[in-house]
Amino acid sequence: MRHLIALVVLLTALAGPAAAQPAPWEPERLDAGWIVRPSVVFGGMWDSNATLRNDPTNADPEIAELVGIVNPRGQIDFNGKRAKFSAGYSGRLETYSTLDNLSRYDQRARVDASYQMTQRVSFDTRHQLTSSPSTEQLDLGGVPFTRVGSRMMTSSGGVTSDLTRRLKLRTGYAFQWVDFDRDPRFQRLRGGHQHSPSAELTYAISSRLDLGASWFYHHASIDGAEEVIDTQTAEAVVSYTVGPDTKVHGTAGVAHLNVRDTRETRTGPSYGASLSHQIHPVSFDVGYDRAFIPSFGFGGMTAKQEVHARVHVPLAHGRMFAAGGVTYRRTTPVLASSFPIELSSYWTNATFGYAIARWLRVETFLNMNNQTSSAQGNVDRTRIGVQFVTSKPMRIQ
């Protein structure tokens, strides 16, 4: 499996970076002023494992199903001289052909804003809310793939200040909240919240090379403060612009965590690297990251290692596009008090779209998820389908 994942990552990187499954939002528009974009998506797909089970004894086997899709959504965008604003809502109804009790409504909402306060100071903020019928659609480490209702909210904001022509300071704060339905099969599946202030200082050595340092603090409260974990990370930061379309970014440092109740501590390395490249109009990026993250699935803290590759390719003068991506993540517990769950997960997504008219396009998509865990063995899921997207932008005078 490790060799297969490495090969998929390599081929994806060579082919170009990949995007995720069909996005719940319309592509960003740069038109000046206010734009409202109501949209309706309808289609169908085949789900190889509707119940997210894997029992070799066939006592609780995988069940394949045909699924109908209805996805009303809308967003509003504003582009001004100094300010940008975007807000959207997407509600996706999936109706199963025979398993009516599995039909659920997936909801997502977001708000993004930025403001250039002065020539040297800018502010940005982002807020996202997700309500999903399963856990494998959440971008969380230490969580097993299972059909348990999940909710996640993330809010972040920051100020970027150009202290001098070469020196830049970025300060930020992020909040994350996670909650799960109570399920007798996963009684240890626990939610919580996390506060994360941060700061990064960089200095432009030249027009291509930036050096700096960053600091992150994470205060995680799991299952109603039953477990409180503090993590501090200090890293050196380097960014190098290879050419007008290629940039390399790397971090390396140390992370220290502390459990409030047990006084248990751990110290370990934290590092990552990424490469982004654009061969107009094709864009892709690949990256690797290692860090300590809280496990909202079973409590405690886990060491996360993740590698990803994404690609987006416009075709036929923008009338068609192809996109895809692959992400592999491995999480292992690092505290003796943690529930000893190890997870190896990967997500593979591919989408091809064609604009039939300005207001209508068709998209075919393929999503493959796999997870091997000591909690419930091997779980595989493949979803392949087609959907029609109707959208009519309207300008507000």
C-alpha cells in the first residue's frame, strides 16, 4: 500500500496538481462590484460502500447503492479597490435508492473577507461551517472513517504588516470546534475545540529569497475539557522563488506539548515543504508536512505525517477543465494516555467538467477513499457519478 500511494503521488505530481471532488462553490470571480450567483446542482452517482463498513465475515458487509444528488447553493462576492468579500451556502441532499435511512443533507457555509487598511497593513478573515453525515469528509487527523454525523466550524483571521520594505510581520488567530453524533459503536468518538494564536516574521534577503521564523500555540480542549492539551511550535521559515511561476516553501523546527491533568510532556520535530508551479494555464502543487495535532476522534495528541498533490487544467479556452488530487495521511498517538489508534488514510479525487452553455455545465467525478486503522480494520469507498451545474451570475447595481 505504501508503495502504491507513493506511486500515485508521483504520477499526480508529474501530471499536474489536482483539485478535490466537485467543489461546493462556484469559481472565484474578479469582476468589480457586487455579484450574486444562485446555483442548483442535480445528478446521480454509484456508492460502493454506502454504510462505510468492512466486515470480512459478511455479518455487516459493504453495501453498494445508487444515489440521487440535489445541491442548491448560492454565493455573493464583492471586489473593491481595498476590500474583498465573499459568502456562500451549499446544501447537498443525497437520496439512496433502497436504504432510505441513509439519506442525509450535507451543509456547508463560508465567509471570506480582506481589507487593505493602509498601504502597509492588511487584514483578512475566513469562517467555515460543515455539517456532514460521515467523518471521512472532514479534514481532521485521528478520526476513523465511519457513518457518524459530524459538525466542524473553523474561524481564522490575521493582520499582515510591512514593517519595512524588506521586513514583514504576520499575526493571526484561529478557532476550531468539532462535534460528533453519539453512536454506540464509537462511544469514544469525542469532539472539542481548539484556540490557535500565531506569529510569523520574514525578511526578504533578495527579490527571490525570504527567511524568517514562526511561532504557533494550540490550546485543545477535548470532550468538555475532560482532556486539555497545550502545544507550542517554533520553526524556521524559508521561501524561494525559482522563477516567475515556481515557488518553494519550507519549514523546520521543534514542537512541545503538555497535558494539563497528567503533566505528561513530549517534544519532537516539526517540518514541512511544498512546491507550487504554474505552466499557464495549468497549476499544481505538492507538499509534505509533519506536526503534532489533537485527536478529536479518540482524544489525546497524534503525530501527523501528510503528503498531497493537486492539479487543475483548463481546456478548450476555459470551456472544459480537468482537476484531481491525492492526499495520504498517517497519524499515530504520541501520549501514553491516548487511546492507541493508528490510522493510515488516503483520498483520491478527479473531476472533468464541460460547459454546455454559459449557465449550464456537466461534471463527471471519481472519489476513492481508503483507511486502514486499528479501530475498525480496512475501509474502502468509491463514489463515481455525473452532475449538472446551473448557475446564473447577477450583478447588483
